Amino acid sequence: MPTTKKRTQSASAAKTPAARPTVPQVLAKLERAGTKAARDGMARYGIVSPKVYGVTVAQLRRFAREIGKDHALAMDLWETGWYEARMLACFIADADALTIREMDRWARAFDNWAITDTACFSLFDRSPHAWGRVVQWCRRKDEFVRRAGFALIASLALHDKTGNDSEYRKRLALIEEFANDERNFVKKGVSWALDAIGRRSASLNHEALALARKLAASAHPGERWVGKDALRKLTSRTVRSRRGKATATEPRSR
């Protein structure tokens, strides 16, 4: 009997979850992992933020797996202002627990394309509030908040496997409206959204191509850039091949 009791206690102890790491502990780990080479590489790709350790995305994803989902810790890490802490927050936050206020607060703090796209692609597009943020952010004047609106459209289009095409069709009007924004990170976000919508179905591909051709023929340089960039992607051999295979199996749009 003593042996059985000891084994039971040992098994119970083994199942005890690890203590939640504190913000100082996480920041210390990020600081140790940071390198100048990584910081220099980020700068070359236009990833600029006031507080950067220089930790690779691969390392951040590994740290996120070690921590697991922890929404409260994610919120606390975001408030530190460190780029890597905010990236980590995107990976460990709970999309279902996100509030509109939290999403808006994060969006207002976006200061580079990488944190903007990661938040949208790895977290926000899974939130029940995602569609409600799209129009709000696209109409904001701040470069990275507007980028977030279009990055969110792209993320939804690429990840949503069951959504109705009508939701994406309606957003083509937003793309056309803001394709004249010549700011680098906005126009790239607009093009990404148009390209992603065009990859969803044969019907949307046809409509996205029509809009891309219209924009490519525009006299406005911003619209022309978006149109040509999206057109180049949507007419690539890879996309044409995928669309051909999908058309053979997908139901006709009504």
C-alpha cells in the first residue's frame, strides 16, 4: 500500500501545470535570446520599433508553444511596448477572449508592418469581432491601422474555409475606394487583400481580376500600382493551376 500511495502522489505531482511565467521572466528570456544580427536583419526588412531585442520569429513561436494560450499574460506583454513581447502576445492570446476595446488598443499601437500582419494573420482573424473591425480600420487615416484593415481582409480570405463569398465580394468596394492611398504599407495591404479575395473561388477570382485590371488602367499612380501588383499575382501560373483544380470540385456560386 505505501508503494501505491507513493506512485499516486508522484503521478499527481507530474500532472501539476507549470507556473505561469511572469512578465519580467519573459522579458529576460527575450533579452537573452536577442542578437544584433537579428536586429540588423529586421531593420533591412523595414521592421522598425522603438524597443527591439532581436529575436527571430522561429524562436518566438517556440517560446509561445512552451507558454501555451494565456490571454492575461498576452495583454500584459503587449503593454511592455517591446516588439518581441508584442509578437509573442499575438501567438498566446485567446482570439475568443479578445474584446473590441483590446483589438482597437492594439491597432492604435501598431508601428510596423510585421506586428500589424502578425496580429491580423495569427490572432484577429479568428476573433468573432474581426469583420466588425475591417471597415472601421480601413477608414482610419493612420498608416498601420489602415494597413490592418486590409491585412485583416486578406487573413480572413486565406483562413476562412466555410465563409460565404458575399462577405468578401462586399469588401471589393473598400479595396477600390482606398487603392489610391500611395503610402507604401497601405498600398501593399490593399493589394494583398485583393489578391487573397481572388484566390477564394472561381467567382471571386473573376471579380478580383476585373477590379485589378480596372485599377491597373487607372491614371492614378497608387491605383495603378495596386492593380498591376494584384494582377501579376492573380494571373500567375500557380494561382491559375489552383483555381483550375478548385473549379472542378467546388459548387457553383449563386
